[in-house]
Amino acid sequence: MTPQEQNRYQRHTSLPEIGTEGQLKFKKARVLVIGAGGLGCPVLQYLAAAGVGHIGIVDSDVVDESNLQRQILYTSADIGLSKADCAKQKLINQNPFIEIKSYAVRLNAENAVKLISDYDLVVDGSDNFRTRYLVSDACVLAQKPFVFGSIYKFEGQVSVFNYKDGPTYRCLYPEANDLGSCSEMGVLGVLPGTIGCLMATEVLKIIGGIGEVLSGKLLVYDARKGSFSSFTFPAVEANKKTSSIQPFEESCSSAVQEISAEELKSKLDKGEVIAIIDVREEHEYAEENISGKSIPLKTLIHNMHLIPKNIPVVIHCKSGARSKKAVEILMEKGYTNTFSLRGGIDAMKGFRESEVS
């Protein structure tokens, strides 16, 4: 490193876990960021500031005024400009000691593997299911790990896939319709910053060999409560042996059976016997619950003996995402009597505890 670089990265090299050797690893690393939007902006800014020496940016979109609420790399003067090219220039101004390459193209089945193969690891900051599965398959084919993040309203998720023979994205989400609605929803402006910083942290941990990487683990952040939760998931060997980019069938339908809060209340009012399972974390259950049995999602696989098969079972979380995953797991184990509560506990506001047993 030059004297200027040594001075710039002094706070890194002072850390025994990083030191000069670790900083040189950052400098030599090649990271491809898919998407220069809400998640991509903080990821790019922090990776550039950290001294990651070679950064690629893939984004075919242009800056729109509606982006400025959360995509803080851009200003009003950038409206109409290519995100990839604009981000490149701003990052070079931020850190002239690194190399940035922009790809103002849309990632597709024809170019994904070629683009990804030129880098050590990938960061997926895309906002659609099609790209996420494409990145997953391409990373398996190119044998590259990738850091994943997603945001939805007030909630965000972070994980690392295809890392040291770990699970892939398809191991966690076998089908796109497991992820919820396909309609575009709003998002709290600061949320991408929180999740993007967590994603950048995982990138630096992977490059520097620091700490425990989020491989086989999904970290979930709830901005409304300021809480974090996580659960582990196993690798599916078949998903690690992809031989080609798999076709993507976009659908808003779901194989998971759902029940609305109104339907559940009606059944309970009629005296129907229904088992209620709460798959949120224990601390969430302690703060607020509707008297269902607490079985956190991360412990579900070990506690299936507590879930009856002879009566309807309604599973809920906070908003419906974790409960869908729980129902899917149970369906794979032969359960046909499970339902995910649409909207989660938030949809049950105002219910008396005596109405749920």
C-alpha cells in the first residue's frame, strides 16, 4: 500500500483481526454488486470506503426521482442517468485507490455466468425474484459465494449462499411463490441502509476470513421493533449440483394454504377445535401473543411431534413470511392440515385471548 492508503485505512489495520494483511486482501478482492438501488447503494459505498480494490456494478436502470427517498448515492442532478455509470463515478470520487467497472446491462441467462466468473464473490441487491434465482444458479455454476439481502416494508433479510459448500438460495426458497406477494410494496427509506450495511459486513468477513459468516443462517431485522432474529436452514445437495440456469416461472400464486384473520375468528366463534402455533422468536412471543403454542421457526424441525395431524393447525408469525416457510416445511413432512395466517399477528389485533386456544 502507498503511504496515502496506509493512512486512509489506519482504523482497519489497527484491528488485530484485519491488520495490513487483511487490508491487502480487501485491496486484491474482486466483488460484483448486482443492483445499484436501495441495497446496492450502501453496499457499494461501504465496500469502496473499506478499500475493496475491484468492484463491478451491474444495473440497467436509470435514476428516478422516486429512488431518492432511499438510494442515497444519487442526487436530483442524477435523475435520468445510468445508475451503474453514475455510481461508478461517485465511488471513484470517494476512493481513487480502487478500480470500478460498470455494466449498464440487465443480468440474464446469457451473460450472468460470464460476468460473475470474473469476480471472487457476488452481492445480490436486486429487487425481484427472477434475478435472485438467476444469481443463485449462476453462482453455483461459477462456484462463487454470494451475499443476499432483501427488504419488505419494515423488514429486511440477510444471508450468504453457496459459501464453502453451504446452502444455496434455492435451499431456503425452493420456489418464488414462497416469498409472498409479487406486487410492489412501499419500504421505509432508512431500511435499505441498515440491511445494506449488514450485507457489506458479510462481504468483508468473507474476504478477510473474519468471524462467523451467515452461511446456512437467515438474519431477519424488524425495524418497527428494532429487533433481530435468525434461523438456520440446511443445504439440499441437489441444489448445489445445478448444471444450467433454471427457467423461472413467475407466479403470484402459492401452494401454501392460507387463512385470513376473519376466517379464523369465525371458526373459533363456532367452537371449532383449532391448534394455533406461533413461530416467532421467544422474546417476540413474550412481548405479545394470542395464546398459541410457541415453537420458533428455527426449532420447528425438532418439535414437529408437538404439532397435531388430526385437527386444523393455524401457524402465524408477525406478518406471514415465516409462517409460510413453516407450513412449507411441515408439508414436506406429510402435514396436510396446516394453514398460514395471512397478515400474521398484526391481522389479529383486537382479538380477545379467550378467542384463541
